[in-house]
Amino acid sequence: MKKLIFALGIVLLTTSISQSYAQCNTEKHVEACIPKLQSGFTFLKSYNIDGQGGAKDKVEYSYVFTKGATYQIMICNDGEATDGIVLTLYDSNRKKVASTKYEGSTLSSIAFPCQVTGIYYITFTFEGSTNHCGGSVLGFKR
């Protein structure tokens, strides 16, 4: 009986873990996002935005931006809106330099003309998000 309960517990745990990871398919969002870059921007990098169903309140990446280039960062997920995913860009001193949060609404992309070469932090937070899941792409132009 103990072996049966133990085996049942392992099956339930395995099923639970696989379902929680299968819920957020960031790759499909990234693939949908790449062609949406504005004309003239070259794709550089993609980012997975997986808030693990609300377990994470922030997902952060870094990238070295170059002075004189303009960077576009886009958010994509199911539907047209960003589902509460907010992108905030910080410079190397952690000073906020851009955000998709603008005048009470959340935009799906930002264009940032870089004035100083350095490391920039791309932070995604979830404000009222239902899925906590999406993808993002980074593009640039000179």
C-alpha cells in the first residue's frame, strides 16, 4: 500500500511539474514578434518572458548598447495587448531611461536612441497580467 501511494505521489508530482512548465510557450511569442520589428531595424536578440504563472514578479536581462544606434524592444504575447507586461530599460547605473508604461497605458514597444555605450538592463514586470508569459525581441539601426 505504501508503494502504491508513493508511486501515485510521484506520478502526480511529475504531471504537475510538466504542466506548469508547459503553460508558457515563450518561443511562439518570440517567433511572432520578430517580423513586427519596424522597417530598418535588424533583429539582434530574443528574450523569454516567463513569470512562471505569477511566481516571478520580474524577469531581467542585460545587453551592451552602442552610442549612436537606435534600439527597438518589442513585447509579444497572446492577443494584441501586452497583458500587463511592462518593459523598463535601465542604464548601467540602474537609472530608468525608458518604459512601455506611458500616460496610463502600456505600449508594446519602445525605440531608444542610445547616447552612451554601456550595459543596459531590460526588465519585464507584470502589472495585472493574467498569463505572466510572453516574448520580446531587440533590434537596432544606425
